[in-house]
Amino acid sequence: METYFGTIKELLEQLKSYLGSNKTILVLDENTDCYLKDFQDAFGGDFTFLKLKSGEENKNLNSISKIWDFLNTNNINRNDTLLILGGGMVGDIASFAAATYKRGIDFILFPTTLLSMVDSSIGGKTGFNFNHLKNNIGTFNTPKAVFYSSEFLKTLPENEIYSGLAEVYKHSIIEDKETWNYLKNTASGFNYEYLTKSSFLLKSKIVAEDPLEKSSRKKLNFGHTVGHAIESYLLTKKTPVLHGIAIAKGIIIESYIAYKQKLLSEKDFKTIETEINIKFKKFFNFKIKLIDVLNLMKFDKKNTSNTINFSLPTTIGNVIVNQEISQEKVADYLKRYFSND
Ligand SMILES: NC(=O)c1ccc[n+]([C@@H]2O[C@H](COP(=O)([O-])OP(=O)(O)OC[C@H]3O[C@@H](n4cnc5c(N)ncnc54)[C@H](O)[C@@H]3O)[C@@H](O)[C@H]2O)c1
């Protein structure tokens, strides 16, 4: 897989020579159509696109069918390349559609959210939600190339930026103290190209070591055991929270669990808790009962009947996997963050 970084204009120039005489076909998210003109200007009339509705509720088979129809209608064949312009939602479904259409055609990603730049565009996971189960159907397929431009972030709402930033914090705690220090010392006005490149290097290294998530790739689940429970609970209550905001809370709570398990020093735990609260507290405006979080964690497919499996930090810059902790202990630790009133 190749990667390019630059302004939107530079990337499109690069893309033109990359595609050669092949058809230009694009799938985009409705909120990224302000960038359509850049593509139209670069490719003139020889350009076909499909605009998809945004939102996680559209990450479904119906949207995938629309993409397959669009590819068939335009007689797309195995020599053509599908361009995908959007965040993780459109990225995941259009990659899946491309990976399965005529047994697979090439696709190129233009990630437009910070989360898709630092996370979903790396690692080759494609898929969609099925029967209310998140990412229930999917494949592992790597894009032919990813074109990154932080210019796309100029139109992204602040809470979406922070949702992506949580994954950068996660990466920095897993294995990148330098980026941690940069984040801690930067109040606002982040250098997104630097953050995308550092996340890209880290995640692609971990994915290359363990592409199918049998062992070390599980490090990337740090913050997600608790974070997913928070996200799922709020979704069922129809008061959804952005993925990364739930993960930011998960990072704090799982760092506390690591401290209680004597894996992480109290000093490092407090440093993580303070830093994440400084940056994310304004988004933590949800209240969840202990019993609800615990119930969701018990049903997570990664867990056995008596224990919950975590990936936990031992210091800022190292995370270890497969930490099985009894449900009783987890319930006790979580009392610091959730009550039953
Ligand atoms: N494949 C993977 O490895 C992986 C990893 C993490 C997350 N994901 C998936 O990614 C999805 C979340 O991704 P996301 O956070 O990018 O959400 P998203 O794609 O839903 O985008 C968030 C919102 O921002 C809008 N948007 C996108 N780009 C914009 C721009 N430049 N300007 C203005 N608005 C813009 C979208 O329309 C949407 O409303 C989830 O479906 C999740 O399952 C996949």
C-alpha cells in the first residue's frame, strides 16, 4: 500500500498520474461534497460519483447495494479503481463493496475525518453493521493507496476532531512517548500531518506484526473494553456519544484498572487521567450506571464467563495484552467512575 501526504491540489495531481487512463469513479459522504469540485476540476467531464448518506445508521447492506449497483451501472471492471472520499463510515462500507465486487477491485482512500486518518484507513478492516451488530460482516482488504490531506479537517466539527484525537492518545500510550509529550504540551492547534504520520507508523507496524489480531494487534484495544461498553450503552439509550469520546473515557478507566492491578504506577495513572480530562472533560457529559457498563462488558465476545480481557498500560509507552481480570475485581474498580444511583 502506498501513502501520500499533501494539499488536496497536490494529491489530485498525484492521483491523475497514478490512475492513468482508467475511469475516475468516486464514492463520497454527503458531508464531504464540498470537496467534489476539487475532483471535478482535476478530472473534468470524465468523472462519475455516488453520494452516500452519512451517519452510522447508514453503515448497512442497503448502502453497500447502492455502491454495487453504481459499479455495475458504470460497467466498472477489475482494471478500474474506486476512489473513496469520507470518514471511517463511508471508508469501511465502500472498501467492503470494492473488495467484494467482481471478487475485488482496487480502491483508494481519501480519509476526511481525523479518526479515519489516524485509525480506520490503516489496517485493512472493511465492513458494515448487520442486524444491529456493529461491524458484524467484513473482510480484511488493503487499499491500493491512501491519500492524506489535513486540509479536509478544516470543515470537520470540533467534537469529531476530538474523537480522532482520542485514538492518537491511545497510540501514544501504547508505544509512542514522543507523541504523548507533543500532545501533552500542545493546548490546541495540533499539527495533524505529524499526528497522522505518527499514528500511521505505529498502527501499520503493529498490524504488520499481527494482521489478523491473534496477539499483539490486541494492544490497539486499549481503552476499548470499557469504551465500547459506554458507546453501546448510550447508543441503545438513543443518546449516542462519538466513538473516540467513549474511548477517551475508556483510556482513563483502563489506566486506573492497570494501576489497581499493580501494572502501572500511580504517577503514570494520574498523569494519564489529568491529561485526558484536561482535553476531553467538556465532552464527558454522560451518566451511566455501574450495572449497565458491567453487563455490556460481560457480553463482549472477547470475554469468558468469569473474567474480562483487557489490554493495559505498564507505563506511558507500553501496553500489554490478554490481562484476564475477574468480574468481581472489575466491578470493584469501576465504582470510582460509575455508581448505581
Ligand atoms: N476499519 C477500521 O479499522 C476502523 C477503525 C476505527 C473505526 N472504524 C469505523 O469508522 C467509523 C467512524 O469513523 P468516523 O469517526 O470517521 O465517522 P464518520 O465517517 O461517520 O464521520 C463522522 C461525521 O463527519 C462527517 N464528515 C466526514 N468528513 C468530513 C469533513 N471533512 N468535513 C465535515 N464533515 C465531515 C461525516 O459525514 C459524519 O457526519 C465507524 O463506523 C467505525 O466502526 C473503522
